Amino acid sequence: MAAKYDLIVVGAGPGGCTAAKFAAQKKLKVLLLERAKNPGEKNMSGSYLFRPICEECFPGFKDAEFNKGMPRWGGIDFRWALDNDEKVYGMYMGPGSDTMRDQHSVFRDETDDWFTKQAVKAGAEIKTALATDVIWDTKGTEKRVMGVVTDAGSFEAPITVDASGLHSLIANRAGLANWTKDKIMLGLKYIYKVDPEVLRKRMQTYKDTDGVDVDWGVAPMLCGSNPDHFGCHATGMPERGIVSIAYYLSLIHIS
């Protein structure tokens, strides 16, 4: 028999943990499901969080240990190579606004673990499990989801929140997303240790008035289309001496 809850949340990222925390604070019986052994360790991107929103939902976020040594956004450089014909279109958001000052690089394995602990403190139950399908309520006149099937068992609840990401199995099984192989990308991430001073010199970062490193063009991103859809981005953290590079390629082009 499936274990019963008031609310099931699939995915212990920022969105899932926020839903689980607030529901638990309302005294609901909440199950938070996360497929990774440690929340955030499977994330390829999404390594920038808007601090005021995070602080509003999770007091103490801006002063958490994982923010130390992380650079601030100075700008966003996004380029698109159209049909590999040497035409490149892009946009750049420059420094100077309060919004940019509130954007910091983060490592999702650090932040998501912290978010999850806040949800658990509020009363949510965390379980490591891969959600693979939904349970349909076949008794009523209206077709509705009444739970999920995982590799750790089945769980039922009147409401299921899917926060498991772009290629969600739950959204696919529930008919909310109709993605196929051509919509899935294989991602590779490389993390390098670099001498902090060498990295700072190469990135040409500057110190903000509060002493935080600012990257002029943080997360330069390049995307391409025909014949191979790809994307790549890189982020440097001079204070930590780390460079993180992610590369994506559509599965349909991988034999």
C-alpha cells in the first residue's frame, strides 16, 4: 500500500524546497523527493540565484557560508550562432544596476543542500528516490494525479508538485510535457583548479565597494543550431580558484 501524504514535492531544488518548506509550516504532511544522493549534485547549470527572493523565502540565505568567495554578476553575455554561417547574434547586460549586485554565482550542490535542510527543519520529510511515473485516480469522474511511483516505492497525496526540471518524467507521464529524444541534451561539466591570482588577472575582475569580486561578463554563453544544437558556458570564481565549464549536445546527434 502506498504511503499517504498531504503534499508530494518532486525535486529538492530552490522551487521544490520552497514549496515543501511553506507547506510544512502550514502543518501539512509533506514528502520531498530528490533523485540525487545529495541535493544539487546533478545540476548542470542554474548556478545563479536572485538573492532577495531567496532571502525572503529562506531567511539567512545571503549570509550563508556558500556565498563566500563567489563572484557577483557584472553582466550577461549570450550569443547565438545561427546555422553555423558565421552570423552571431547576442545580447549583453552591463554592470551598474541593483539587480546585478544581487546576483551571485553559487554551487548548486551547496545551496540545494542548504535549502533542503531548511525544508526539513520546517517539518518536511526528505527521501532519496527517482520518480518514474504518476498514480492516476480512477475512481472519480475527473482524471487526476493522486501520487507518484518511484524506485523506492509508491506515494499518494491529493496534490503533487513537480519541480524536477526541464526533462521531467512526472510532467511527461502526466501529459504536461511532450518531450522526445530530440528535446534531450547530454551535458558534460568540467571543473578546474586554477591559481587564484592567475585567474583574477585573466578574468580582469574588479572589487566592488563591499570587497566582492565582480566578473565583467559572467557566464558567457554560446549556442548553435543546425546541424548540431549545442550550448556551452563558463564561470570563474577567482577567490576560490575554480573555473566551471559546461557543454551540452542534443542526444539526437549522438549515435
